[in-house]
Amino acid sequence: MFLTLANIDVRYAGNPKPAVHGVSLHLEAGQIGVLIGPSGCGKTTLLRSIAGLEPVASGHIQLSNRVVSRLGWTEVPEKRRMGMVFQDYALFPHLTVERNIAFGLYGQNLEIQNSRIREVLELVGLEGIQNRYPHELSGGQQQRVALARALAPKPDLLLLDEPFSNLDIDLRERLAIEIRAILKAAHATALFVTHDQMEAFAIGDVIGVMHEGQLAQWDDAYHLYHRPTSRFVAEFIGHGVFIPGLRSMVNRRIEVQTVLGVLSDESILLIPEDQLEEECHVLLRADDIVHDDEAPVKAEIVRKAFRGSEFLYTLKLQSGEIVLAHVPSHHDHKLGELIGIRAEVDHVVTFAGEVNSTS
């Protein structure tokens, strides 16, 4: 089974601007997809349209070989063979774990129900708690029960809407890794919505960044971080800043002149020729800047954040530009101190246009 969205628009009555516009994506069978973006970007609306809770205004949604939504027709949610895990888990407080899971198996005989309940409880690591009630479980256990209930009918697609948002940060990251393992063991195809980047990176095979109702990029975490296709994605994913640069072609290689020296990367040869020899924005991540006492370029420490094994330094160059750097925490320099830095950039990411020195 797989999911395909083709040029989807979703509109709400009374609002001339679509909540979702022109979204196309493809999720392979067995893949875990994640939708991420700022509040109000349309990611939950898109998930609801896939679930059949919102009609589409244009385009179509296809699950495997069947169209489940198109203009003028929406297959009802209960016929879509999709499981849903909600933000608040939506467990029935008066039912035991076993009966909560059995809710998704309505109509099957008792022997098949009991067998499947044992299977999914083992899958989510909750054997032996089938007779407990939701209030007797921790938040992480409740989340696993909600997942088990959604998996029990063996849905073609599993949808999860901010499933970890009610949990503390440490539990969220750990549970994301564990649930990814559970979904892979179940050979499930799943689509998450989250606002947490680390959660998205921990669980997703492919991640979609939403912006103002549109899908800005649909890619794996590595390419979102190192090869963003728009300035919005570059700014939204990870820590990074932009500094001015001047692109030019030298011996069939693109080179970018910056205050930190010349940056070069063979993989940016795809820049159109009419965009060469021009000012540009150069993306620099904190891991692109190396602390080096012997480096000729000096920068002032204007802010520092302790991260355990490292500091995240915010540095001001003499030219006024701001850069970030991860520095091992035994290099505990004071605010206002000048340190030597150099750029060590494997992936040069540029966007056309003049850059303000304060950007």
C-alpha cells in the first residue's frame, strides 16, 4: 500500500485563501512520513483531509490503487482502512486496556480479537497490563495503548496527530525512537504531524516542511538540513544564519567569496549561469564554523549556551555579520572575548539576492 497526494487544495468556508494549496507527495509502503511546520501552516488540515475529515477542493488523494478523495466526493473515514492516533490519545476511561484495543476490532469473533490483542500488546511492549484502566497507566503507556488500538485492525495507513505533545521532552524523544521501531516491526505505513524537529528526525524516513499551506520540501532529514531548496526551509530546519557572498565560476567550479574566505562545493554546479557573478545569501550552520586559535579571522562571543559536551557560541565578526559555532565545552571562553574561527563547509548552500549584514 502507498499514499499519493496530487495537487491538493483544502478550503474552509468564508476564507478566500486555501488552508492547503497545491500539495503533492508520495509515501511508499512501509515508510514513515512526517509533516512539520510552524503553527497554522496547514499540516493538521492536510492530515485531516487524508483521514477523510475534510473534503478537498481540487486534486485527489489515492491510497494504493483507490482514490479516496477528489473534488465532489470524499470516501467516509470508516471505509478508508486508516488508523488514527490523536494528541489526547482518546482512550475510553471506563474500559480496560484490552477493551480499548478491542474497540477497533468490532465485528470479529472473540478468539480472533483476543489473539490480535495479545499480538499488538507484545508489539508495543505492554504485555500483562490488559486488565488495567487508562488512569492506572503512565503517559507513555497510554500513548502505546492508543498506538496498539490503531494498529489492531491492520490499517493500510496510520495517521498520528501530534502524538507526543502531552509528554515531557525526554520521554517524547525516547518514545519517538521506540515507536519508530514498533511501526517498522509492524511493517506499517504512517504519517505523523509534529512541531518538534528532533522528534521528526528521530521517527521519519521522509519529512515534509509546510509553509503557509504549501509543501516547501518533501525529503529526508539529511537533505532538509544540508540541501534545503528554499530559504524558508534553510531557516526553519536546524541552527543557521546567512552571510553575504559573491558567486562566480572558476575552472568549472562554483566559488563563493565571503568574509570567512572562499567556499567551494562541486555539487552547487547546478546554479543557472544567469545567476553567477552575483551577490547571494550563504547559509552557515553552527557545525560549519570551527574554533581555531591560529585562524586569521577573529570573532567576538556575544552569546553562549551550554549544551553539556559543547557550547553554542553566537559570534560577531568584525564586519558585523553573526555566525554560530559548536565548540567543545572545555573551551569555556568569556562573553566579549575574541576567538579565532574558520569555515569548514562541506555543503555550500546559497540563495540569490543581496544580504543585509545584520540578517
